[in-house]
Amino acid sequence: MNDKNEINVLDELNKGACMGMDAIHYILDKVEDEDLKKELDRQYREYKEISEEINKIYKNYNKQEEPHKTNAMNKAMTWYGIEMKTMIDDSTSKITELLLQGTNMGIIEGRKLLNHKDTDKKINELVKKYVDIQEKAVEKLKQFL
């Protein structure tokens, strides 16, 4: 196995988890449905847990650096996209649609990592957990459309 491959997978996974946390953070103040707020809080905690797990094992592969996070430009684009797309319609259904689009992108990236990367078992299990969390989130979010 190649540590560079493990580092790349962990970096991509951490960026995805951070993007999920950012999106939830940016959209939470627009959410009026209490059940959706609770669901988003739960999802946020799961993303945070994945990110913390990544941080714990990252040093096994790269002692000099920290796992990559979403950069300032991506954070700004996420915030701007949410602001623009909810300016006219900030209904629970519209907010849920945006969250589902982002979550589905995360599932696609996670599946790509699972299908195309040869990583050690611990990292592979973390990617599976990440995809599983997002697939469950999609099922929960559908009820808010």
C-alpha cells in the first residue's frame, strides 16, 4: 500500500465532512421546521465525528500536515449558493432539496473513493461509514420535501 493514496483518501473524506458541516452551519438559521433542525444537528454531529476520526489516524500516514479542509473559496461559494438559492424560496422543501443535492454529491464522491482506491482496511471502513451516514441522511431528508 501507498501512504500517499491513504493521505489522498483521508483528505477527500475530510473535505467532504467539512463541506457537510459548513452547509449545515450556513443553512441552519433558515430552517424553521424543528424536526428538520434536529435532523441537521444529528447529521452535523456525525460529520464532526468522521472528521475527528480522520484527524486521529491521519498522523499514521502524514506526520507533517493536518487533513485538508474545505478552502475559503469553497466555503464562500457554498454560502453564496445557499443564499442565492433560498432568497426567493426558503421553504423547508427548498432547503431540503439543496441539502439532498449536496448529500448526493458526497455519496458520489464517497462511492468513487470506495470503488477506485486501494486503501488499508481502517480507511476503507471509514469511507464506508461516511457513505452510509450520507445514504441514511438522504432517506431521512426525503420526508421534508
